Amino acid sequence: MVISIASGKGGTGKTTVACGLASVTNNCVYIDCDVEEPNGHILLKPKITLEESSYKIIPKINNDLCNFCNKCTEVCEFNALLNFKTEIYLIDELCHSCGACTYFCPQKAITEVKKENGKIRIGETSNNILFYDAYLKVGEASAAPLIKKVKNAYKGDRPVIIDSPPGTSCSMLEAVKDSDFCVLVTESTPFGFNDLKLAINVLRQINIPYGIVINKYDENFSLLDEYIHDNQLNLLLRIPFRMDIAESYSKGELPTETVKDYKVMMLDLLEKIKKEIVKKEYA
Ligand code: SF4
Ligand code: SF4
């Protein structure tokens, strides 16, 4: 069972929900894929047992073999290669390690080499959550290769909770693809509403079943409720905008451990997600 937690924008409380869900899921694995700003460790407080460098594969051009045919610059979707006529120059921070330039080079002038793009950490929390996170190296433009690495670092069959980066870029796509179910966390604001619609669009395109959690719920903001109702979307949970929950989070404490009814909300959310996954399996 792989559950991803995503949101169209930052600041909705996605990580609090992801960590809360992890804390009520027996024997689970939590993977923080928000590699530009991982913060699940603040709430889950794991004991880190392993930290290792991560590498991505980048092309190395042999300008002596190159005839400057431009094939590689044309196939690079990320504009990572520049043709200076006497040299093919790689902006390695933009390279997404797709391998297209190497594959299409008619002169076999490109080989592939490793370059460090971040660090991956593994640990365990006091309540047996196996913990993974990763830090993207400063200046590195592409988070997707590191997200793929940290996702693939766990190979077992325990339930997996993936904390996705916010937004709807290729980083989010990399984090949520292959999930059995995605929880979209939003908030009762115009920005939350707008970015929820963008995130729903992405999940529909990649065919991932999803449900919605409204965090910091404000009943006075009716647009969101109306949209969910009119479009018959799957609303899983409303988490009220409450001082005790906000205080717990701001102190770096997990609300499932400090706020009376938050754990009940997370258990209820987990049950609903499990039912959705079973429904999908028998569909
Ligand atoms: S495809 Fe190969 S030969 Fe052509 S410009 Fe690129 S490196 Fe040079
Ligand atoms: S590996 Fe892909 S992204 Fe990187 S330079 Fe080559 S074509 Fe561009």
C-alpha cells in the first residue's frame, strides 16, 4: 500500500497530515520527498542511522569526437546543453539524467558519469516508523532524480506514506506516481482552492485515485465546499482551524500525540483511504 500526500501549494499543512497518518499506520515507512525543504523529521523525530550521498547520471562530452551536429541540444528537453561550435557545454544543474543525448549522439561522443546531487538519510522513530528523507544539493535545479532515488531506497512490503513536494511540477509528479491513493491537502482560502484544482487535474491525467482533506477548515469560505459538492469529489476529512493544533505544530510536536481528537481524525482518514484502495483493487 503506497499512499501519497500532496498539495497544490505550500503551507497547507501537508506534512502535518502526512506525519499524522504515518503515526497511526502500523509498521509503516515514511518517505519525505520534499527534497528542497524536508521537514517531516521535525515532527517525527527519527534517530538517523545512515546518511549517504546520492548521485545522478550526467553526460560527459568528448569534444574531440564531436562534429557539432547539434543532435544532443535538439533532443534535450531541459536546455541543459549549449553548442558553442568549438565545444558542447553542459549546464549540469539543469540535466534531468534522461539519457537522450547519449542515445542519439551519432558520433558516440557522449559517455555518462556520476555527479552528487544530494544526500539521503535513513532512520527510525521511537514508534517504529522507518524514516527516509533527502536533501537536494544547493544550486541543483532538478529535484526529480533525487526524489526517485529516495522513493526507491525502500524495497520492502511495509505500508508506505509519501510526503510529496508542494505544487504541480515534475517533482510532485515523480513523488505521487505509482501511488495506490493520493491525499490532496488544501485549505479554506482562494489560493488553496485554486491550487487544489490544478493538483486534481494532474492526478486525473496520471490516473491516480485521490481524496481531499481540507486543513484549517473555515466554514465561511464556502466556494471550496460548493466545488467539492458540485463536482462530486471525494472529501475525506475537514480539520478545523484550531489554536491547539496550530500550537502543537509550531512547537514541532506531532498533533496526534498532543491534541486530543487529532489522532481520532487520522485513524478515521486512514480507514477511509484503505476502503478507497480496496475499492480500486476490485474495480
Ligand atoms: S550529438 Fe554528439 S556529435 Fe552531435 S553535437 Fe552532440 S555530442 Fe556532438
Ligand atoms: S541527459 Fe537528458 S537532460 Fe541531461 S543533458 Fe542529456 S538530454 Fe539533457
